Amino acid sequence: MARTLIAAGNWKMHKTSQEASVYAEAFLNSVGNFRQVEIIVCPPFTSLPLLSQKLAASPVKLGAQNMHWETKGAFTGEIAPAMIKEFRCDYVILGHSERRHIFRETSQEVGQKVQTALNWGISPILCVGETLEEREKGKTESVVAEQLLQGVDAVPLDKASHLVIAYEPVWAIGTGKAATPADAEEVIGFIREKLSQKFNRDVAQKIRILYGGSVTPENVFEFVVKPEIDGTLVGGASLDPGKFWKIVEETYRASQNK
Ligand code: PEP
């Protein structure tokens, strides 16, 4: 089944809104009306107002990098679904490894966020992935399964196809040491199998599953040409509009070779 491929950029804690504005102008010059790959930019919250205007007439979609599971209340420093939706966020990254490991988010909390996002019509990009120690101990599948199944635990069947999953091995994020495309394909195949058991085969075939971890314009083709890999979640290389556009182009080229 042909799934529209995704190139998603996670800016993490980079770029002021002024820098985001410069980026948007350069990037939009390349993008024009290109719609063959779904392009998603996930800037810091502070750039959402400006980017929601700048990107409004373009095919580029916006995502937030996190969100709280409650819709409002006494949660100092947190952000609610309505607040990101207000600025045209169709997506939200949830359970990124930096949230899990630095900010100690649990899989159960991530699952609550996934449920809230879907209730608000925002597609979660649910990140899962093992540490190097876990991989070396042969625990990749059990760790990924736990994060995945807790993350989608409360997702009803009729909303499941709106999920996006990102397999991001922790040891590959920001290290310059990407997984091999064959290893990524194997874990992503395992994730689709788990989704198939949790929901059903048809729904699992509709869910986009991305690879993330040291993706570059040079290596992206080898990942996205694999049958199970539906695109990439890109950190460092998405900060440069020229490199991110090259990733989009390579993703399109791979879609023609799948
Ligand atoms: C990420 O932040 O999700 C990521 C994969 O980062 P990088 O591409 O820099 O490894």
C-alpha cells in the first residue's frame, strides 16, 4: 500500500523567531508548491505564531515538539493542545527520547498525551527507541514494544490511522552514527507487526512509521527506499533549509524507487 512519505524536521531548542523567519523564506523558495512528500517543520513554541502565518499558503505543515495531556489548568510551564492547534499545528512530537531521558517522561504519560492529541485532531508523532545499553543487551524489541504499546494504549481503532510513529534509536540521535537501513527496516517491520496485533492489519498498513537518528541528505535515500520506512524525523540536518530541502528531494526520489 502506498503511504505518503514524510520529511519532518525537529528543530529542538534552536532558532529565535527572527531566525525562523529567515529560514522560512529560504525554504519556501525551494518548496514552492511541491506536495509529493509531506513536509513537517517542528519549531520551538515561540516560532509557531510567525511560522503559522508564513507557511499558511504553502504545503509545509507545522508540528509542535511537545504538549501536555490536560487541556487547561495549573500546569506552570506547560502548553495545551488548543494553544498549538491555534497556530495550525497538525502534528505534535510526543515521547522524544530527550523528553523521556532528560525530563523523565514515562511511557504512561506519553500515552495520555497521545490520547489528548488525537482528541484534538492533532496527529502525534510518537517516538520510540532503545538506548545503546539496551540494544547491546538484546532488549531492542522489548523496549520498543513497551514504549509503543503504552503510547497507543488508549487509542481507539477509528483514530489509529492518524498516528505517526518514529523509530529513533537513542544512540543514533545527534551522534552522527545512524542505524543501518537494514536494522531500521527490521525494527520498523516489528513495530508494524505490533500495531497490526493491537489494531488490525488494514489500520497498521495506513500508519506512517519514520526512522530518525543522524539522517542527512547523503543517507536519507537508503532509509526511505526501504518498503517499511515511510520517511524520516530529522534533527540537526533540518536546521539548514538547503539540507532539509535536499532531504525532501531525496525522499521523493526514493518514493519513485520503492
Ligand atoms: C531528533 O531530534 O529526533 C533527531 C533524530 O536528531 P538528529 O537527526 O540530529 O540525530
